[in-house]
Amino acid sequence: MTLDSGPMSDIRVKVHRHGGDMLIAACDNDLIGRKLKEGELRLEVSDEFYGGDRGDEEMLLSRLAMATMANLVGEKVCRIAAEHDFIDRECVMTIEGVPHAQMVRY
């Protein structure tokens, strides 16, 4: 899998807290509102779930460092997470050609 290594454009990061867990939902900004489907896979990149703060690589990395779980969608977001060892590139799947990965810390 190849992930875009072009210049950073804005991304969206939303923090969801439940009990002691912190879930980070992050996506490339241009994916907000998309409904991805491929075979039986479905993924809605909703503003309600992903539409948090607009930010850059530094913001994404600081929030991933605190997260117990993460749901990541998009070329830029997945590339950054993989480059900093939050996810394994081999575990990134694509839906309609859009990279998607999840992270869980124990």
C-alpha cells in the first residue's frame, strides 16, 4: 500500500471520551460527508463523528499519543499515523481506494 506523502493539508480530529477510554476519530478534511462502500464494507465519514477540530500533523500526533483507541480515514491521516508507528502500514485497508485504519492500545 502506498500512502500520500504530499504536503499536509488540513485534517479533522475529534476526541470521544467514554469512561477511561479516549477514542480519536481523525480524517482528511475533504472526506467529511463521504459514504464509502466496497463489497460488504461500509464507512460513513460523518461530521458528527469525525468533524472535530481542524488541525495539522502536530495536533494529530499529540492526540494520538493520548488515545487508547483511534479510527483513522484518509491518505494523510493514515500516512502520519504509520510514519510515527501508531499503526502498521500492513494493517491499513482501503474502502473505495480510501485508506482506513484502527488503533487500540491495551
